[in-house]
Amino acid sequence: MAPSPTHIASQLRQLVYYHLDNNLLKNALFLASRLVAYEPRSAEAAYLLAYCQLQSGFVKAAWDISRPAGARGSHLGCSYVFAQASLELGRFVDGLTALEKSKHLWQNRNTWGQHNESRRQHLPDAAAVLCLKGKLWKAHKDIDQAVESWAAALKLNPFMWDAFMGLCEAGAKVSVPNVYKMSTEMIAMTHVSQQQAAKIENPSMTLPAAVSQTHNASHANPAPADPFVSTHKQSGHSQLGNSVLWEKLNGSKMSVNTTGTVLDEEGSNTPSTEVEVNEGILQGGAVNHYHEPPPAPVRKAKSTADVPADPPPRWKTGSTRLKAKAKVASDDTAVLHDAPAPTAPSKRTVSGQPTSMAHAPSGTAEGTRRSNRLLNTGRPPSTSSTTGSKISSLANTLGLREGRDIKKAKAPVVRPRTANTSTVGRVVSGNRTRTGSTDAMDVDTKEQRTAANAPPVPPLPSSKLRIESAVNKDLEAIQTLLDLFGRIASAQLCLSNYDCQTAIQIYNSLPSAQRETPYILTQIGKAYYEQGQYADAEKFFIRVRQLAPNRLEDMEVYSTVLWHLKSEIELAYLAHELISIDRLSPQAWCAIGNSFSLQREHEQALKCFKRSTQLDPQFAYGYTLQGHEYIANEEFEKALEAYRAAVAADGRHYNAWYGLGKVYEKMGKWGIAEQHYRTAAKINPTNAVLICCIGLVLERLKHPEKALQMYTRACTLAPNSALSRFKKARCLMSLGRPREALAELLILRDVVPDEANVWFLMGRLYKTLREKGNAVRAFTMALNLDPKAAQYIKDAMESLDDEEEDPYDQDEDMD
């Protein structure tokens, strides 16, 4: 008889997953198309085909295949693939709508701890969907909704690094300690994961009711639901399906994941209700225009120390020392339906009766077995049943279930009827008398009295101890990872807020194995670059190139570092290497453009920068470099267009705001230039160059006192900045405070002793203070350092009482 299409489709699905797991995308795509032919109306088949197409790079085809079920929200996998394809295709609203319609399928899903070498979850959970929603909202230019989605994703899964980076790039104020801490959900899911793993290794062991319910749910649904909440909505005042378990774990009657359900019942129709779970993650709104998300209800936080050493009773595995109520043997068999069935009629329950007999409804596990034995007043069992009962007794003592393969016992041997402390509590069956004996009840009564007076026997090593040990090790490993991620996240948050010195200190405090990785070294190099310490930044980027010679990420920053260091040969070599790695990467074309720019070939540099933005329209740095080249060519209108494109791609790209201010400054529009400089300084408040630019514009607007405040702040941020201190000295000189200006120049003389501007300005100050000897020495030093200005310097020396035109009055001389 030919197999049914259902069985054929099942085999095809297994083959598709096999080839996906082995990264054989072409094979998986071909098999998925065969599956759709067998099940043309199956949303699962459409999901697999769309997923294979998306992984293979056929984004439009994946969008078309997943749209029927994905746009309606009837299948979570289709909606997820449809949203991912929509993000790639720029159809952001379609993707957000699909995810919102499928909200009832993912809002309570939590697959923490469900992925390992032998298990996989092919459908996303709430954290993954929320992370994708954040990306869609960001692409849709709604940063507030993106921040809420990313914060909700981190609440469910703190290791969602994409979500954390999204919050950093959005400028949100994040409380890192509240993100990377052990939560009750992690502890509970770790217990469930280990118990399920133990169940797979030993199918005959008895699992607690909570784990058994989760196990059954996984058979009913391909992806198991959250074990802490009900998978359906309750009406009235009824409790959630697993509320008792949640109360024991958290001391409350609601899981974090149930918030969306409750809000839906109360009639909330907002597209993003996940903000209710963001308690403690966001400290405030994002930088600039981002407003603060609504506050979430206060929720009691629990640390690892608050969790009892042993799990709740319902989570313990079967043994002779269980504290919870014993389950009926027939019920256990029904719950664990994958356990082996009894193989011989001699199998008995602990009372010696067949498994269909009812047990006492109350008492502990051990007490139940004894009471059932005492109630056994029927016909004495035969020799064969005695043997089977002894085997069953031993199995129960060792914590084993009936149905597990046990080595067959030898023939029964007549033993004395006197019970001693070595046998009491170990033999629990009442079938110890010889066949045909009529004093079974007497023996049972005597043994019960003896057992009551006997000291307790230490329990044998059981699966419960192994599970507890594994859980403790897993929790220690998770806590170690949380600490590591918390430190990296703190450094990343400082770097995104341009607190570069703090970021460098945190990165350097990481373990050497973690610090000496390309990603961390790159972040340290970027921190030095933002501080203007290009030589130090170069050292770290060189180390990155040694560890990962094919790395492309952030290499555009390295090329700019080499541009500032005027390293033509190194920059040309870097551009050549990057273009050989991937000629279609925007970083490679950015490096080539910087190489041409350093050689003052601005037209060639512009072509390369434009190519980088063609390859990646969201590459904001490429637009900014175009603007710099247009300024060099004095094409101010084109420069404005380039900078505006960079701001449109990334609203927090302060370099583009600085470029806009520089263009308006050169055009003589001081007020507009000040606005753009202040916007850039609001994003990067630690950049001394931006503060100096604001001071310069204020001087042009005839506000010298405010300009002096800006210069003083810049000197505080960068004490070794020659530009800031020089402008401060000139501002003090213009305000008629020559001695304060001279003090600044004396400091600057030690910083840049070979700068002619400093010596010439010192000569003018000495002349003002009528210190002619010092003035002559200062002018002489300036003349030696800059012979081209000899005429002006000689005139100043010959007539110290006359004011000459300052040949270094251009601000660009100290840039």
C-alpha cells in the first residue's frame, strides 16, 4: 500500500531541516519546493520554502511565498519571514502589521534554554520578534517605538546584543545592571531545560507534573509554550493555567510574559504593548527628541540568592523521599506516554496488585506504598508474584519507574522472617512470606512497627541530585556570562555616549582572553579615535588586522585614522587589501576614497565615496566624507546635500551635523552654524573641537564672554588641545586680559614648542605688557620657526609700540 501524503510530507520536513542545519541551502530549497507540491495549502510548508529562499538571498521570492499566511498573522513562521523580507525590501509598515497580527502566537513564547546540540526551535520567540520589530520601527524612522521594542526584547533575553546595540545607537539611557542580571525566568527555564534533558537520557524516570505538562505541550505544538503562563486567555477572575507554579517562583500571580495578554483584555489597542515589561531597563528617553517611554508597573526584583536551594516540590524527580503528594501510577504512565510499556504480567505496583488497581489518594510516596500493602488482604501472591514484587520494591527504592528494563532476579530463597535495621525500609513489598502462608497481615503489622522505630536510611544517589548539580552549574555559567556581557555593555554604552576614557578603562579591565579579540580591540581603537589620539588608535587597529586580516567592519574608521596621520603608504596598502577581500563592501571604497583625498585628488575621492553609498544607502559615514570633499572644492550646496543625506541615514551621526555647521560658517550664516554645532555637541558632548567651533561662532556674533566659556570648557575636556588653548588665549587678549592670555600661552608653549603662532602671539602680549626683552625673544623664535612671515615679524620687532596686522589671524592655522 502506498504511503499517505502526510507521511511523505513529514519525511520531507525532516530532510529540509537536516539540510538547513548542515548549511546545504540549495538542497533545502529544492526539498522545500517538493514539500509545497505535496501540501500546497500548508502554511508550514510555505514557511519552510520562504525561509530557505530568504537564507539563499532570494528576498522578493521569500516575501511573495510568505505573504498569504504571514500578512494575515495565521502562522508565526510566515509572519516572521515576511517581516524580515519586508525589512530588506523597505516595506516596513507591511512587516510591522504582520508581526502585530501574529502577536497572539508569539507574545507568550519563551524558548530560553531550548536550543542545544540535540534540540532546536525553528519558530521565533517573543524576544526575537521584538528585536525585529525594533529594527523595523527604526527603519520606519520611529525611534521611540524602536527603543520600546528593543527594551522589551532585552527584558526577555538579555543576550540579545542587536537590541542592546540598537538602544545605544538610538541614544537611549539604559540601566545596564538592570539588564544583565539573573532573573526568575532564567532560573525556572534552566530547571525545565535540565529536567527535559534528563528525561531524554532516561525515559523511564518520573518527572514532576510541571515538566510533564511542558513535555506534553511540546508534542501538541512544534514549539513548546511558555511553562509559566496559560496559552489561552482567561475570562473573569479565573487564574492562569500555571499560576501556582509562577507564585512559587516569583511570589506573584502573573508572569512577565502575561502582560500583553492582560493589556489586550483591558482593551488596549496600541501597536506596542511590550513597553509594560521594560521596568528598570530604560532610565529615560533617547538623546535629542526621543521622549521617555511610559513607566511600567513596579515589579519586585529577585536575585539568585532569593531562590531556595532546592526547586519547588513539583519540579523534583521521582524518588523514595518526595515531599509532594504521590501520583497515581496509571496517571504517571499517561503523562509520560513515551516510557516503555510493561513487558510481563508479573509487573506489579508497590502493593503487589496489577497496575490497574487504585492507590490511596493521600500521603507521601513512601507512605502510600505501605498503606496499600497493609490494605492487601486478598489471596497471598504466588512465588512468581513475590519475585516481581521484590524487583519492583528495589526499583522504587532506587528511584526508578516501572517499565524500565531491570535485570531479572534469581529464584526466590527462603529467608528468616525477623526484620533488622539493614532490611527495614529497603524492602517495601508485602510479598515476603512463603507461598500459602496465612499470617501475611501479622507480618505487615509487625514490620510497620519496626519501620516506625528504625532510623532513616540515607537516600541513594538519584537523578534529582544530578539534575540539581547540572542546574547549579548552568546557573553559575549564566551568571558568569551576565557579568561579562554587563561589563562589555557598560563599555559600549559609554562609547556610544562618547565617554571614551571610561570605555577604555572598562575594556582594559576585561579578561585578556576576551580583550584580545577583534571586536573589543576595534572598540578600543574607536575610543582613541574619538579622542583624537590617532597614534594610539592605530596601534589597536594594527592588532585587529593581525588577528582578523579579513575583517571589514569599522575599517573605514581605520582608514580615517591613517588619513589624519598622513600615512599615505599604509592607507594605500589598506585600501588595496580591503578591495581584494570584498570589492562590493562600502568600507573598501571608503578607504580608497580616503587614499585619494590624502593625495589631494578630490574628484577621484568623491567617486569612491559615492560608490560606497551606492552599495549601502544607509552608510552615513560615506555621505559625510562626500561633504568634506565638497567643502575642499568649495562646492557648498553639494556639501549641504551630502551632509543632509548622512543625517537622514543616521540622526546621531554628529560628524554630519558638524559638517552642516562648517558649511554655514563658511557661508557667513553664523546663527544657523551655531545651531548645527550645538546639535552635534549635544550628541557628542565630550568633543573639544565642537565646543571650540561654538566659541568661534559666538565670537563672530560679538559674544566674547560666552565664547570664552566655550573655550574654557574645551580646555577642560582636552587639556592637551592646542587649538582650544590658543583660541582661549586670543579671546582673553581681545577682552583686555593680557596676563591671563599669557598664562595660557606659556602652557601652550610646552605643548607645541615648534608652533610659530604661539611665539608671535606671546611677543604681542609682551609688547602690550611693555616687556620688550621678552617680546624680542618671542618674535625671534617666531621668525626662526616661520621665515615666510619674516616681514611682519621684523616690523613688529622694529617698532614695538606700533600695532601691526596679525599674519596668523586665520583660524585654520591651528587646525
